[in-house]
Amino acid sequence: MEIIRELALTFVPLFFAMDAVGNLPIFLALTQEVGATRRRQTVNLATLTALGVGLGFVAVGKAIFSLLGIEVADFLMAGGIILLILAIRYLITGKIVENQDLSASETVGVVPLGTPLVVGPAVLATLLLLIGQYRIPIVLSSFILNLAIQWVLFKQADRIVNFLGRTGANAVSKIVMLLLAAIAVKMIREGVLTILG
């Protein structure tokens, strides 16, 4: 019973920090121009990237942060700037990356999907806090479970695209990119306020 309780207490904060449901429209916006096969590859790459970043952070995050003098606020600002640039590019050009550039389109799974969207400053900060309060295997189990939920939601993206249609997906993408720009500004603002505070 104690393990289940700890699992719940670590799962819930990570669930809200990861925002699996909220990431789905952004994923659709970033991958609407690619085919189903490429989208599935992007899902797997994003999930593996998020897993690698999360596990790497758990293993050496505190030490690296201390060594380099990096604060969580620095992560917030860096992640916010990246997201803002990508959102502005999409709103102006209608594309995150050029479709002809295969290598660039593949990197969407790494940045911004894998990090900072799926595993970004909020998740890394939450992991750092939870590791100080609970056993590492419990925290890692909750983290992996949340990643599995995110992976399943991303895998269903094709059905959502088929339901919305091309015009609907385009309309949703524009709205989501505006929201993404707002989220990016919020991350930058939080980082600045944390540093100034």
C-alpha cells in the first residue's frame, strides 16, 4: 500500500508538469505536414529523447547544475526562447521546418517535442523535487508511466487528424501556435522573475 501511495504522490505532479493532453495539439501542429510513417517515427524519437533527458537529469542533473552554476530559471528561459522562435516561424511561414529537409524534420522529435515540450523545465524541476522526497525507483516508475501515456496519445494523432480534416487541422495549428508563443513568453517571464526574485 505504501508503494501505491508513493506512486500516486509522484505520478500526479509529473502528470501535470508533463501535460500530456496539452502537448497533443502542439504535436499535431508540428507534424501536420508529414506522412503517417514519419509521424510515427517522430513519436518514437520524441519519447526516447524525453526518456533520455529525464533519466540523464535524474542521474547527473544536480551535479551538472552545481558544476556549471545553472538554475532551473535558466532552463525556463532557454526553453521559452526556443519555443517562441519556433512558434513565430510557424506563424510567419506556415512551417516549423522545410519538408524537403529530412534531417531538419527529424529533429522536431528531439526539439521541441522531446524537450522542452514533453520533458522541459517543469518536468525536470518536478523530478528534482520528487527525488529529494521519495525513493528513486518510485519516481522513475511514475516518470516512465507518464511517458507511456504521452506516447499513446501521440500515437492516436493520425485519427485526430482524420477527424479534423486538413482545413480543421490547419485552423487548430494556427491557434495552438499562438498559445505556444504565449506559453513560451510565460516560461521566459517565470525565468526572469525567478532570477530577479
